[in-house]
Amino acid sequence: MCGIFAVFSRSSGTLTIPRSPSGRKESLREFVYRQSGCQRHRGPDHTGVVLVPEHGVAIVQERLALLGIRTGAQPMTSASGDVILAANGEIYNYLEIAADISRRRGISYIPRSDSDVIIGLYEEFGRDLMHHITGMYAFVLYDRARKSVLIARDPIGIIPLYLGEDHEGNLWVSSEMKCLVGVCSDVKAFPPGTLCWGSPDRLIFESFFNPKWMSTIPTHQSNLTLLRKKLENAVRSHLQCDVPFGALLSGGVDSSLIASIATKIMRERDPSFRLKTYSVGLKGAPDFKYSRMVADFIGSDHTEVYFTIEEGLDCIPDIIKHLESYDITTIRASIPMYLLSRFIKSEGLKMVLSGEGADEIFGGYLYFHRAPSPRDFHEETVTRVKCLHLADCLRANKSTMAWGLELRVPFLDTEFVNYAMNIRPEDRMPSATDQTISQKTHDREELRKRVENPKIEKYILRAAFRDNYLPHEVLWRQKEQFSDGVGYQWIDTIKSYSAAHVENTDLEKAQEIFPINTPATKEAFFYRQIFQEIFPTETFSSTVMKWIPRTDWGCSPDPSGRAQAVHIAHA
């Protein structure tokens, strides 16, 4: 994981360089180095700068080195010197790609890192390279011979990317918006599953990820054996790493499954392997009981990280700056993750696995119990998956990368997403029963479990891993949203704390002050005020999505799972 930053002139081929905040005149190199420094936390290992001043082009990369530690510095340049690349993320099938390139070219092609294969593929396939890579990524590529740009973002939007335009019409590209403050008059989130290409003054946008499940209701019955294999394959592909790694372990079924699967795979190589796992919360948080169960069950090297309410509240301005969001549920959940990431990085780790994405794919949020029909259920899961880049992916990426810690999410592996989302909604929704899925069980114990909780969310995911992956209490534990599981006092206190900073008269003027995504509560108003101090123009506000349950299904608008009627308290 890294940070990328680029500027492309769209007119004369020259760039007007604004003066520094102190008024000092800067060169192009000095300017882009300083501007990219706003996201240097994303890549603490190296900063690389490549300029093509005669074309008005500057490309910067802030590097977090996980693969090709000594050879993978960026921006990378092709052997001819014509192609320049800055990439962020991981290409999980890069070894297979390298082998294919070697066969086609009749040479031994050894990539400098996983990202290097993007150059190799571009030289062979041009913009069609997108159909060959699997991973989480955002990249910008410049071909100086053709004076053309190629920019792309992974299908789900796991990796952040923003486009900006300044008052002269120049194109800006950045992993985080803060690099664009003060220079861009228009800022947009780059769409997931999209590439744009062409000359900087005439870019064409194309969607390369358009699976059928996005527009039709699937009819495929689930196959638990295949579902299990698909997720195991996804985890296996996400384990390639040249540095020590660990896993987040909340004690919920999603993160617990990823930790369990990773442990089984790593022990195929080393039977004595012990995965480093981490959980976070207030003293006495509900999650700790279950994360300890899982850690004992899989034999991990487990650490519980405690934070106080005061420490969490202190982080609010910092987390809004890092998240680049004012969304309530995103902020509530990000602060514990931010504090946990800081601790993990202090232990020398650079990468962790996590369970993000399962709730969107399988309808795991408690409000999904109110879905009126299978069609409504499926369409809502599609909406949630398509908006992950503005919600959980944004939270997970920016909370961890604030400390230079890469987070990998096997549930969002493209092949797994396509398989799971193509399962008919009758099998995925909370009202699923043993009679609705194709793989029947004659195990009386399993049927007993099913009777105990006949409408549990993510049933097929749980049933696929019922054989010796997790303790029974964890496998069949009701969904507890992360911001609730860290301790019920956390949300209660952050709501009252935020409200104390806002007067009734302020909230009455909310529509006038914030016409875009107008805050409806004092908590939302408080976060919005802080956001505007950091990102002062409305163009930045329009990049944020508010995450709320479906109120038209009769659900509470409060994003806390505890606000839903089916929630069972575990305090």
C-alpha cells in the first residue's frame, strides 16, 4: 500500500507553480514533493519523484514496502524509459502474470515488485491490461512517447483515489484529498472498476467491471463446499508478503474466519506458525470475550488493546482529517481502528488481514432482517457493495494507512465477490433456511443450531465453515457492528460529547450552512464543522456518502446495530 500523486498539464505543457504558504518561490519538484507530503504517512519507506517538465507532468509515490523490498521503488520506468508508473495496492496474481509474460516473450521476466507487471502488461495489451490483473489497486501511468495517461482503480474501490482540476484546467490525481486542498477547484472520487485514458486534455472514462449481478437478480443456488473453497483461495492469494503480518480479530464471524483460514494455510508451510491477532475495545467490551475464544481455538499470538473514552474523543479531529469524511458511522468505527493500527505498527508489522466486505455481500447488517423481499434484499446488497469505496473500504484503508499499515480484505477478492453475489438472494438473506439451500445437512447437531437461531444473518457463510474452523459460540454469534462491539459506552458517549459542542440555533441553520448532505443531528453537525475547517470548499463535501440503514423498511436511521429491533445485547 502506498500513496500516489500526479499533475498533468492540459494546455501548454507547462505548469504554473503556486508559491509556498510562506510566499517562497518553488521549483516543480519542490512543489509536488511538498504537496504529496500531505499523504506521506501512507508511504513512510520512500518518496520517489519523476518529472517530465517538457510535457508538464509530475508523478510522485510515497512507498510502503511489502513486496520487492529492495527493487520495487516507485515511480517505476520501463526499460525504454517511455512508460512511467506510480501504483498503490497489491497485484495478487503478479507471479502468474510474470510467468505468462516470460512465456510470450521467450525470456525470463522477473518483476521488480508486484506493481511492475502493470508496465509489462501495458506494453503488450495497452489499456486492455485491466482484464489480466487481480488485486486491490489504484495507479497512474504516463506514456511519454504517446503523451497519454492511463488511470485505473480496482473493481470494488478498496484503494482510494481522487481526481482534481485546478483553475487552469490541469489534471490532479491523488490517493488522498488533502493533497488537493488549496489548488483544486473541483474534486471527485475516482469511480471503482473504472479506467480513464487518452491525452490529459481529452480523457475517456470506461467501466471495466460490469458483472451481471449488478443489474439482474441471481438464480444460482448456493454450494457450501464451493463457497468455502472460494474464500480459502481468496485468503491464500492475500498472504503473499515479504514482511511480518497479522490479523484483526474482533470476535465477529467475519474477521474470525479470515484469521482461522489464514492460520490453516500458513500451517501447511510451517506447523508451528502462530498468527499475530489483535482486538481493541474499552475495558469489558463485548468483543473481547469472543476474540479470546477464537484466539484460543486457532492458537494465535493474541493481543488485546484497550483504549479509554477520553483517548477516543481526543482523536476526533485527527480521524476526520485522515478519513476525509464526516459520516457518523464511519467516524464512530474508525477511531478504535485508528488506535489499534497505531499499536500494531509500533510492534513492527506492516500488513494485517481483516474481514471487511462480508456484511455487504451477505446482508449481514441487522437492518437486512427487514428486507421486504428477496429482490429488495439483493438490490440493497448491490448498492452496499457499489458504495463500499465511500464507506467501509474508505474507513479500513485510511484508518490503518494513517500509520503506514496495509490492510487486506479477502472477502473483497474479485472472484469471491462475483461468486457470492451470484448466489440467489433467497439463500443469502436472513430468512434463509436449510430447505432453501442446495446442500442439505443431515447433521442433527447442525439442525439444532439452526433451530436455535432460525433467521441468523449470513447463514450460508457460517454453514460453509461449520467443520472445525471456529468455536460454536462465535460461528453462530449475532452480528455486532464494530463500533458497538468495542463497548456500548463508546457510541453513547461520542454522541453526547458531540452534541455538547453544538447549540440548538446552530442545528436550525444547518440547511443554510451545509446545503450538501445537510446534517440532521448535533453529532453530524459537529463532525461537519471539523471537516469544513480542513476541507473548506463544498467540492470536497460532495465526495462523502452518509451511511444509514433503510428507513423505508421501517429501520431506525441510527447506524448503530443496537438501534435495530433484532439486536441482542452482549454487554
